[in-house]
Amino acid sequence: MRLFLCSFLFVVSVLPAVACPVGSETLVSCSLKNGSRMLTTCLQGDQVSYAFGRSGAAPDLTLQRNVRDVHMVPWPGIGRSIWEEFTFENEGTYYTVYYSLEKDPDVEQPWSGGVIVEQGGRELAHLHCDSGSVNSSGYALPLFEAKERAGQVYSLETGSWQ
């Protein structure tokens, strides 16, 4: 298992920020800033990865966490769009990745997404995915089921995982 994790970390850290490693599932990925940046999040087993960086280059930032250590807010089942978000913490900086799918069939670009970067309760950046570039496994993200397999239960009342 340790060899597998080391191999997975190596593969994630050297891939350009465009695609998930073979055998993993894309959670949310997209281009940002008119294609000059890429955001990729993946799930492989009980590991969630985040990669952000220049298009066609090694990522500027890669994070990997156990599913239990990634906070997720699942869609509550109401509203004009289906959405979910999940957050990686790294040394006091929080990276919240989100996607949304508009339920209105007449919307030209039903998918949207992005990443919000916060530190100390202050928003440092909010980058929106380029129109038409969102790639997502869609509702429900496989992250929800992975968290449940890890023994966590989501409470709508408290908005937290137990």
C-alpha cells in the first residue's frame, strides 16, 4: 500500500495539470484564465488530489488528501441548479473547488465551476472555469460515496460529516 501511495503521489506531481492519472476518476477539472491555467481534482480509492498550474506544464500546486480530510458540501436537493463543493486545507490556506449544473434546459452553458482560495477567513482569489471547459463526474460526485465508504455520514442539519 505504501508503494502504491508513493507511486500515485509521484504520478500526480509530474503530470501536467490536465488529466487525472489512469485508474482514477475526475471530480472537477477545467481551464481557467482563458486557458492559461488548469485545475484538476481526482479521486483514486480513498485519496483525493488537487492540481493547479499553467496549461501544458507541471502543476504549480499539488495536494493529496485522504477522503476523510476533504470537507465536502453535497447538493441539498433543492434549487435551480445542482451543485457540490469540496475543500482542501494546506497550511492554513483553503482551496474550495465547486461545480454547478443548471437544470434549465434552455441555458446555453449549463456547467460552471471554479476554485476559491481563502486564508484567515479572507478570500485571496476566486477563479471561474472558462465557459464550456468544466469536466465533472457530475451529481453525485464519487467523493460523497468515498466518504461514506470511509465511515463518514453527512448531516444536512449541521452541514458536517460525522
